[in-house]
Amino acid sequence: MTDTTAVVTPKAPSKKSLALAIFTAKLAERSQGLFASNKEFRAAVLSQIQTDLGVTTASAATMYNAAKKDAESADATVALGRDPKKAKAPKGTGKRGRPAGSKNKAKEVAPVETTEVATPAEATA
């Protein structure tokens, strides 16, 4: 009988688990107030995942979304959605041109030339 021993090698961590570690580290930085907005936080996490793991933007975004979903389901206080919209300038009235009563010089109306057209009855007379 031959004695076979299996060599056990430790399994390398997956890219998803490494991305989750990056996300949680950046989430700790976010709680310290290092990011001004959620957009800035997401950009920082995505670029870190891309550079550390050597993945594409789409792959990094997928990993970010999975980590975000896990974080939001685990802790209800984490809100990583879109930032509130900025206040826009008030809409116009819909009228175009200068308002009535502006101090512009009134335009002179050109006289309309009228030409008399002879009717057939007058032409034969």
C-alpha cells in the first residue's frame, strides 16, 4: 500500500472579497468625513478597486454595487444613493423678447403703398 498525502494549499482570496475589504475601508473613511458627497466616495472606491485588482470599470462597478447592497442591508443608516439635486434657477415666464414697457425707441411704421387695380368693368368703359 502506498501512502498518499494531499498537499493543502491555502485558497487565494477572490476579487469580490478583496473589493469588499476595499469598500469597508473606504466606508470607514467616509464616516470620518473625508468625502464631500456620495459621488466622490463612489469614484474613490471604484478607482481603488480598479488599480488594486486590475479590473475594468464595469467589473469594479459591479463589485461596488454588491458591496453597497450588503452594507445597506446590514446597516440601515448607510445611505449611499444619489446626492440631493441642486436647486435650479427659477423657470422663465415662457414669453420671449423684451418685456412690454421697455425703454426702447418705438419703431417707425413704414407707410404701405397701395396700388389701385382696375376692375374689368372699368377697363372696358
